[in-house]
Amino acid sequence: MHFADRVIETCRKKKSRLVVGLDPHWDRIPPDFKNKYLEVEETLVAFLSKTVAVTTSYVAAYKPQVAFFEQYGLAGMRALNRLLGMIRKSGGIILTDAKRNDIGSTAEAYARAFFGDTSMPPGFPSDALTVNGYLGSDGILPFIKNHDNGIFVLVKTSNPSSGELQDLPIEGGKTLAHSMAEAVNSWNEETVGESGYGNVGAVIGATYPDHMRSLRGLMPRSLILVPGYGAQGGSKEAIKAAFNKDGYGALINSSRGILFPKDWPEHGFDAIENAAAKARDEINTILLRR
């Protein structure tokens, strides 16, 4: 199914625009939980598969951050592969956060790693992937050959130092981020599906409401993946601005705020489920008050 159409259908069905970031900070997983499984691979799979199971009713998609698995070498990557298989088997949408990019045959190899092709299945099966667009279209086109898959291009990231480069002024009064948003809009045009949205989306942090407003206007038919909600203190105004008038078009990510809520050590996975339900409802309330 067309990626963006599937996202919009899932958002409508679940009445959710929430993405749960699967960032398993090892030091935040309780010692008694880790001691139960002993091995890194089994601990990660047990913790995250249970997290997915208790949150699936409230979540539009999951975003595993590859770095949190790569740091453990083969054990971590085996855990990631198993986790992706579990989410896919359950029908969940997977937005893998790997920020990959290159050109030519290397970009094609990255695309096969996460999306596969007619000659081979994906090594890490994903529905979408975060990519760095600063190599230009040579590094984008290999990822959008198949309309079953999508990408989210870094446009304006949520970190404090993002402005050092992304806010650099260029001719015409625009910034580098504005120029990237225009490129995303161009790449997206030929991928638009029945929902009115295309498969080339953008990453724009919830920490910058003014940027969100101006950048959303440049990409009216792109999905926006919005990090920075929850633990990073993202702005409600930025979240409002990420959505189109139809109430769709944005996916709001929360990672630590759901995986490790304040009452997690005491209440376990009930706390994670409650955090996901609360986040979904808060996002929907923000939308109603636009």
C-alpha cells in the first residue's frame, strides 16, 4: 500500500498522530529487568516488544533509533532485526531513524538494507527511513523508487545547535532549511497518493514553532515527523503548526517520555501504557484547540 496513504488511514483508524521512539537507554532499564534476561539481545527484545504490545492501541507508528542498537554490535543489530519483524507481523508502521545517505550504488545499498528490492528482502524491514538530503537528489531518488516506502528528510532538527547551519541565510531572504524544504516539496510531488500526501516527508523539531509555520507552508503535501515532544520540551505551538487544516500531515514523536516515564520503575509497563495514552490524548487536544 502507498506509504503516506497507509499512514493517514492508520491515524484515522486509531485517532492518533503519536509516534513512539524506541530508544532503549541501557542505564534506564531497571537492573532487575536486565538481570532477568542477562544477555543484551534478549533484554532489548523483551523490553521493547513488551513496550510495543502495551502501546499499540494508542500509536500511529514506531521509530526505532538505530544508534541505540548499533552500539551493542551484532547483539544489538540482531535485537533490532527481531523487533522490526515483530512490529511488521503485528501490522505496525515502522519509521526507522538511521539518517542514512550517500550517492550512487551506496545509496541504493542503503535503500535495499531497509526496503529491499525485487532481488532481495530487506535486512532491516522498514516502512520509512530518515535520510540526510544534503547530498542532493542523487542521494534521495534511490529511496523513493517504491511507493510502498517513504522517507523523512532532515530539514530543521530539534537540537539547540541546529541553527549553526540550518538557519544560514541564502539569497532571497531564505535560510538553508527553507531551501531544503523546497527540495523536499519537489521530490514529493510525483509520490502523492489518494490521501493527498506523498512519500517524501520532512523532519522538523517541535522546539522551533516559527520555523515550523514557515516550513510547513513550503511542503503542503508532505508528512512531517516532529521530534522534540515530551522530554525535549517541544512547543505546543510548533505541534499545531505542523498539521494541515484537515488535522493530518504530521506525526509527533515521543521517546524517553513514554519508554521511561517518571513512575516506570514503580508501575512498570502499566506506566508506559498510560504515558502513551496520555501523549496521544494531549496531541489530539492540541489539534482541537487550533
